[in-house]
Amino acid sequence: MTYEVVGSICELFPEQQITEKFKKREVVLEVQDGMYPQFVKIEFVQDKCSLLDDYSKNETVKIFFNLTGRSYVGKDGNTGYITSLRGWKMERQGDAPSNSSYTNEASAPFSDDDVPF
């Protein structure tokens, strides 16, 4: 599932080498959603980590991302679930609208009652 979000960068984390073959880098956007700002962490992995190199805090950007999820069985035998927002493209925004929003691949806006994923 592909989505996009516009917001202001409030955190840019350094690249993390998770395993010998896997690395990731995370960014947190402040997204205006009605009366309350939302802080959304999006991860970029492998060769996409370098997409964050030319950005800095307080820039307004649009990030295109996929919503992914998987299950796992813990050592205690219980099933757990992981949901990820995995970025794959990032663009600077000029004067972005003051009320940023999520949209899906077809660019149809969500109402306040809809969950964006």
C-alpha cells in the first residue's frame, strides 16, 4: 500500500547498521491533523537511507511511503505484530498548506473520520 504525507521535519536520526546486511535511517515529521499535531516516524532502509542526507530539521517535505506489517512469534510463544512506514521517496515542499494531510496513491484526501492506512 502506497501513501504520501506532507509535514515538517522535527527529527532526523543517524543511519543504523542493524545487521551486516541491513541498515535503516528514520525521520520524524510533524503533521498537522486538525487541532493536534501528529508526530510520524518513517523509516528508510538500505539504499534509500541516503535520500535523507540533503535534508535538515524544520524543512517541509512530502514523503512517499509504503505501509508494511508482519507477525512474529516471541520466545514466550505469543504472536506479536510490527507495523512500519517505509519511505521510498522524499521531496521538498515550497509553501506547503498549513493543514497537511495524508493521501493514498490515488491522491484522494481522507476525512477526519478515516484512518489513513
